[in-house]
Amino acid sequence: MRTPDPEPAGDEPFGPPAGNISNPAWLSDIELEEARRRLPMLYVEGVPVRTDGMGQVTSVGLLLRASPLGEISRTIVSGRVRYGETVRDALFRHLENDLGPMAFPLLPPQPTPFTVAEYFPLPGVSAYHDDRQHAVSLAFVVPVTGTCEPRQDALEVTWLTPEEASSDALAAEMEGGRGTLIRLALASVGALR
């Protein structure tokens, strides 16, 4: 789950006000590292898609990100679920953070994940790997209808056909096994041929 969760601004409901941490549900960087060593972390991941009038997936949106070390990779929308936050609200927050406020994701009242991905710090335990932590991720296919302007640490959103998005070449550009996740997402909506 290499997608970082930036510390929220003081006006966010679960974030600390600037300068002090008055919300006991928010973890400092040190507390988060300690929790990651002891507990599985809960994440949501969203695979943004465009659909035609019949609801068939026509394109998949992938984010291009640069790591703090300058490494470039492709990924999907991803981030932690905060204490007291619904899964739906967490998914919406991360979609808006990564794709911009004009993306207009179509989320049902009770979203259902297409899979649960379990990331382990040791490679080979599952198809998914995150060297920082053991994380459990609820993964969703999310149609978006608006304009996507990348925010946070995303450099761009690239729209690919389902065939391009599920290719071996693209999977090699994605970290942590997310190429497998993309294929599962597309299979779940009947977009793989």
C-alpha cells in the first residue's frame, strides 16, 4: 500500500488542528509506525473507470506517481480508513484527493468490494506486497463521470483501454501486486476478453 496518506489539514474532521493533536483518533507519524508493526491496517483502493451508455468499461484510470526517492510508478487510488470513518466516506475522500473534486465518482449507498487484498511485508505470502506493513484493503471499481485533475502526489491520470490496463507491461510498472488487482477488477465487471 505505497500510496501515502498525507496528514490532514486542520479543517478536516479527523485531522489534527494545525500545531497540536487534539483528536485522540489521529496517529502521529511515530504512533503510526508503531501501529504498523503490530496491527494490520485497513485501506480502501479504487480503480477509476469510464463506462459507455450500457455500463461497459471503456477505460481505466491509472495514476502516475513519484516516490520521495524519485521512483516513478503507476498505481490506483488508495489510502487508509480513519477511525470513525465509513468505508464509503474513506473511498470518496481518497478518490477526491487523488482525482480532484470534479471527478464525480458514482458510489452506491453501500459499496461492495470486488475483492479483499491482503498486503504483507514479506514478499511471496500473497500476490500483494507492502514492505512497511500488513494491510487489508477493500478494493472497488468506481465509475467516474467528471474531469480528473490529479492532486496530492499524483503527477497525472492516464486513461487506458481494459486491454492496455491488464497488460504484462503495465503490471511491471505497478508496485505491490497492483497489476493483479487491476486484472481482478476488470474481470469482476466483465471487461477482460
